[in-house]
Amino acid sequence: MVDVFRALDDETRRLILDDLSARDGQTLFEICTTLAMRHGLTLTRQAISQHLGVLESAGLVVTERRGRSKFHYFNPGPLAQITGRWPSSKRSEQ
Amino acid sequence: MVDVFRALDDETRRLILDDLSARDGQTLFEICTTLAMRHGLTLTRQAISQHLGVLESAGLVVTERRGRSKFHYFNPGPLAQITGRWPSSKRSEQ
DNA sequence: TTGATATGCAAGCAGCGGCTTGCCTACCAT
DNA sequence: ATGGTAGGCAAGCCGCTGCTTGCATATCAA
């Protein structure tokens, strides 16, 4: 079980959430190519896979397996742990 | 300059923000004793000082020096970088 | 079945981060 | 000036983390 705060403490993982937020339900290879295209990321497939594992363990990404493909969906729910911890931050947003 | 996400990726630093959120304008020694009392933290003064340095570098803590004392104030402003990055999280909060 | 596609597991390495230790500077009271 | 208080600087250690590499598993097409 990974902390939401730790999961977000990595620019690559945040970029993955960006990409999933823009186009949900991508597969691992799709995410790899998207990251390479849009941000010049030159990471291995395994690196991205491990990042996705962290995000999934933190509940920020939910997966669905069909055949030999695994689709990843962005789940913003756990982000409430951040905004809910320091109520004054909510005030400053509204 | 430290990232907001990295600054939050540490339970001690989050506890410091909790304490400052509860009672603002504390000094380093006050924060040390508060953490020790309320959470059983047995960290050195330097450790807390370094944590405060990270929080200040991330803009989450603002300081004011008077005499030989330095007062720390919680600034929730940078938290908007988190809630503002993935708009769907805002929706799920309201 | 054979080959190609899509993903998973595990070991190993390098770098960073948190913590301690030791010493130093600045301010205040007596 | 002296002693005590509040904080800062820097080096060093250790554990964790991100990344690679190599191999293995599972699914689909021909």
C-alpha cells in the first residue's frame, strides 16, 4: 500500500496522471509512446510499469484487464486526502 | 527551490503543517516540543529544522524573524498546484 | 504449433533523502 | 564580558527509490 503523497512525488508519475486525465483507459504501451512523444521521456517499459504499479497501489489509477491488454484509468478520489487534511487550503481555493 | 509534491512526501513534514495549522506562528523549539508531545516524535532539533527548511523552500511555510527567534507560519497557497493540476479532482471534492 | 504481442517478476546498481553529530553564529540577560 | 538561549552550517552514514537488465508468463493470429 503506497501513500498518495509519495505516489505524487515523481514528475513521471504526475505526467502519467496528466496523460490519463487527457485520455483515459490507455494501455501500458500507449502510455509509453505518449510519454515519449509529448514529453521526450526515454524510459524503459518496465520503468513506466513500475510507476503505474505505484499509482495503482496508491489508488490513483484503476486497471481493467481484457485479454492480454491492461487498461489504466485515472481515479482522482485519493486526492481528497490532500485537500481534506488542511482545511485552510480548501478556503483558499474557493 | 523544492517541489510542493516532494515537500509533502514526508509524514513528519505533514505533521509540522498540522501543528502550524492548529497554532500558527510557532518557533522551532515550540514545534519540536509539540511534535514530541502529541506524536511521540524523537527527532533532533536539526532534523526538524531541515524539514522546516524544505517546507519554507516549497513555499508552504513562511517565516518571520524577531530577535533570536524565528516564527513559522503555514501558507496553504502552493497546495493549489496540486488541486489545480487535475481538474477532475476539484469536481470530486465539491 | 509457431511466432509475435502485452505484460509481469526479480535482481542489481546508482543516486538521493532523512537523520545524526559536531561545531559555529547571533541575540539577550545579568 | 559571561553564560545561556535560539538557530544555522556541513559532513557523514544508511536506507529507500527509480531505473535498467534479463528472463518468464499469458494471449492472440496464422
